[in-house]
Amino acid sequence: MSHFVDLANSVGTANTQQGSGVTASQQTHPTIAYELLIIPQKTYSDTAKSQTSTTTTQDGVTVSVTSQQKPEQKNTDTAYLVSPVDGVELTRGRDMVPATLKFKAPKDDTLNFQEGDRVQFKVNSTIVFYGFVFEKSRDRETIISVTAYDQLRYLKNKDCYVYNSKTASELIKMICDDYNLTVADGDGLAHTQVRCSHIDDNKTLADIISYALAFTTIYGPGHPIYELYDDGGKIKLQNVMGSEMTLDCLIDADVTSNYTYTTSIDKDTCNMVKIVRDVPEANRKTWVRTGEVRDDETMRQWGRLQYVIRPDDKNATPIEQAKHYLSLHDAKTREIKLKGVIGDVRVRGGTRLFCQFNFGDIAVNNYLMVSAVTHHFTENCHLMDLDMIYAERAGNYAVTYDNDAAVLKKIQAAEAAAKSRGGNAYSGSGQYSSDEQGAYSYLRSLGFTDNQSAGILANIRHEDTDYSPSASNGDHTGLFQLDNDRWSGYTAWCDKNGMEYENNQNQIYYVTMVENGDLRGQIPDTSPEAAADWFNNNIEISGEDSYASGGRAESATAIMDEINSGELGIESPTYAGTFNNSGGSSLVDASANSLSGSYFGYNGCVRASMAVLAGADQRFVDLYNSDMNNGDDLVAWASRPDSGCTVEAYNGYNAAKGDLLLYTDNEHTVVADGAGGCWGNSSDRGDTLHHYGNVNYAWTNGDAPVTVIHTNLG
């Protein structure tokens, strides 16, 4: 039977249930009293009520006044006191798995609750669970089965976070504040010391926090292990070696009805960790092994059980990370499951208990950690099932290869070189003017339609009328007025790619192609108004009505009219000499002359072209050393954002000195001399480099090039 309870007067009381079916073995169990409450969320009437009153002025005039009352509030001070059928089951795990409370309640005329309502469970006046109804089911006996989770359930939400120099506890507090989760006061949230910075894209909140906690464990003094849990409605973070997670109770055969003991190398065991990095190599990036830590003895015994670490470019100590990983995993896993242990409500995932057992191959007389616990509450009885972790000493692992520092230095040097060249050429499309026409031209060069472009530009008009990439009000910056977190993500991306922040094209590319994925297939192409509305609701999230008078939809219509009239047209980009750090086009002549007559083989046209340009620019030194020898591969490389090149159709006049010209289906490649001629490998002249006065006679007579690769040598 369920009853209404006045929370103001009865929260501190308990519903004591006496049982008569207690077995002899349970007679020593402490007497328990428990209270299970379902607390409906505060609800309101659907509409506000109007109230009319009259008043008389000093002049004797009667005036009627109509006011709107707030919606009627219901269920603010009541709850349902539930007598569960077959007891209550509470499961607590580790690694931010939410605690689960399961019970069955008889349906009657009083009980009425919904998903999202709160559940409070007390044992001997102590709140051991506070959470929310997530699932309920009913059988033909009108018994309602209920599943409730605590606050950690909301850490399954996915989000994007960019944070700089935050401790794990600061990150947790920030996330909890964002999601209105209650955090314990004072020392309830341990003060972690290690600071880290990270970009998390579309990750669960639990995964985001896990990264920060793992980082803290690896690099913190003494490698501390922390457990995040919900303690009766308040989120806590505690060191598992601390007093709150270490209980003063003994677990042995006398308080256990049964157990199972399992050993395995099939789960988390690992005896080798390999470190690999994504390293720039000429025209591509290549995965390179930079470090290795292994245990040769267990590898001979168990075979190779490998784990791979792929550190980011800011991680300078992956070897230490690998050693720490092996310190935890270079051993057999030993699972101990204890059944029917006399219960203790303090026990949760991460708790350490002193255990005394002899399992045959090992004798345990030490603290073990609880990986999961299920508490069973029945009438006047509390038992629990425990999954325990036995941490065996790691094997004798050693560092067998370490070239990580040298490889990381190479990566950082490549990034520094890219940054010194500037970021204007990221898109490979040249540089457009820093106004609306330039933005429109750039969007079209990326492949956005007129409808989509008009919708994006309409939003920029409302965010940054002047198209100033540095426009800021303190909290929002740039064309799209990115808030501080989004701007941090953008600048981190720029830093990674060696690009300048205050650049219209870089900001447009990031928002439309990187931050939110490729928007070309997401923004509707049905009308400029629909595109503007979608971009406002999904990217800007301004809260404005796009279709209001003077809104973004109206601006998109005006922009489309300008496009159709030709007032807003596509301009030609300019190509700055961003890669002329080696001397630029002035060295092309000297390089070509020095190589004239050199042998490159029957199919050596690409090799010869790379050799000519290698004398003018480091990019082509790298390409030559990488054995670049195929026209299709050359075009693919030049089309990459980081190549510093632009690929377009050849029209007879758009080739500058040092540009590459390709014929037919990329079957032949030459280097333009800037005067209508070129240098190319000639099979007719002994497969050697030769100068042609007319590019139309460097392949088959009268056959003009089809494609030009602008190398932007100056």
C-alpha cells in the first residue's frame, strides 16, 4: 500500500518493517529500518489564471484591473511512501556507472508517478540513494517494476568541451554546473592537482571526465586513483586510498554464503605497449612507431598481448604513460565474487575492504577494492554480492625502444614551419577580400550552393555586420561571434594547422567544415530562408526568430536578390607568395638550367618536375625524396589543404613561372617558365630534361595542357 507523506514533517522518519521469515543464519544481522519515497516533480497548471479586481481613484472613478496569476503549482509538499514487494535492490559500480535502484510497487488508487520523478531510499535514517525514475513496467498482477538511476546517469549525455589548464575537479565542477547536477560541498570534491588541456568532440560527459582523471592518475604524484560517485544526491570525487573509501570491516568466510574465484589473461591483461605518432612525411602523414615497453617473460608465457597509445602532439611523456599502463595490466586478472555477504550501506564501487580468504593458489590477507556491489534489502535483512579486484604485482617490464622525443621534435618543427608560412593558403583557393563578396566567393569555392551561401551570409550579417574577423564584445569573437569555449576550439585548431586567427576564410572553413562537420550536406538547399533558419537554430543558436521582421530569413532573401542581380558576384582570389622562403621563382630558372640534359628515365616527367622545383622550395625536396612519380598522385597532393597549391583548369594564360602543367588525364607533367614555355622530361631526347618554347608542343604537337597547379612560388 502506498501513502501520501508530508515532506515538511516526515522526511526524517523511517518505515520500519519487521519480518518473520528470518533464517537462523541471519539472526545475527543488525535490525534495519528503511524508507522508500517517490517524490513527484513540481508540476504546474497548463495556463495562467486571470484575476480581475476593481479600485476607486481619489476622484471617485472606479477602475477594473486584470492581472495574470502565475500557473498553479501542484505536488510541492507530498510524496508517496512505498512498501516494496520482494524488497529493494541497489547496485553500485565503478568508472562512473550510475547507481541503480530497482523495486516493485503494488498499484493502488493512491500511487501515481511518472518517469523523471525523484526516488529517495533511506536505511536506518541514512539516505543511501537519491535519483530519478527512468523506467517502469507493469504485469497482470498490477505490480509496477521500477528502475531508478542517480545523477551519474546524466553523464551519458554527449557534448563538446574545450578546456585549458583545468584540474579534473575543476572540469567536473564545470560540467556539473552546466547540467545542473548537485555537487557535494567542501572536501566532497577532492582537490586534484594536475592540470591538463584537451578538446573533446562529441564525447559522453563520462568519457570527458575519464580522460581528465586518467591524466591525473598518470602524471599525478604517486599516481592517485579517484572515484566519482553520487552519495545520496550529491556528487563526490574521492581518492580510493583515502579514509572515506577504506572501510573498517572484515570480509571472510564467516560473513559470506558463497564465492567464485576466476583467473584470466583474456580481459584486461597486456604485456606490450606500442607508441605511434602521426608524422609528416613529404606529401602525406605516416604512422611511425616511436616507443615500446614490454615484458619479455610474460610474452614468452602468454604470447603477445598488445595495447597501442597514440599521443597527441602536446604529450611529451608517452613512455611514462606506457609504463604506468603496464604497471596496472601486466598481470593475470583475478576476479573474486562473494555472495550473500552481511550488508554495509557504505560499500560502493571503489570501496576498499579488508579480506581474508584462502583460494588455493593464493591466500588473501589484505585490502581489496570493490568493482561492483549489489545490495539486497528485504524485510529486516540486508545482504550484498561483491565483485572484488585483486591487484597482482605487475611483471618485469622494460623500455625496449624509445625514439619518441626525436620524432616529436620533428613534428613540432614541421608545425612551426607551417605556421611561419602563414595560414591564408589553408583552403588552397587563394585569398579573397575580407568582405561579404569575399565570403560569398569563398563559400562557393568550397562547394556551397547559392541558397546555402545566402543563409550563412545572412547569419554573419546579424553577428558581424562589418565582416571583421577580430570583432569582439568580450565574450564572443569573429564573424560568427563564437563564445569563449568555441573560440578556444577554433584557436586550438589554428595552432595545430599553423593558421592565423583573424582571417575570414579560416573562420568560415572552421565553422562550416570542421567544428560542426561538413555542412554542405546538412544545410537545406530548398531556399535561402530555410538555410538561414537552419544555420541560426543549429549553429548560431541565437534564440532569435529567423522569420521575424528584419530577421535572418529576410536578410537571406535580400542577399539572394543581390546574387541574382549580379550585385554580389564571385571574385577571383589572389595568390600570395606564402612558400617562397627558399628563394621562390627566381631559383626556378637556375635549378632548371643546372638540370638541363639530366637523365630521368622514360616515365620520369613527374620526377624531373620535382627536381626542378626542389631547387626553389622545400616542399618539392620532400616530394622528390618521397619518390613522387605519378600525375594523379601529384594532383591529389596539390588538392590537399596543407600543400600551399591550387588546382584549376588551364586556359592558356594562367600559368606563372614554377607552376606545374599536366596534359590529358595527368599523363604528362612539366614546369611552366612563365613566358609560355616550360621545362619537361623528353623521351624523344633520351629521357632527359629539356626546355620547350611553347607548352603546346611539350607533349604531343598542338596538344595544350589541361590542368595547372599553382605552386605560388612568387
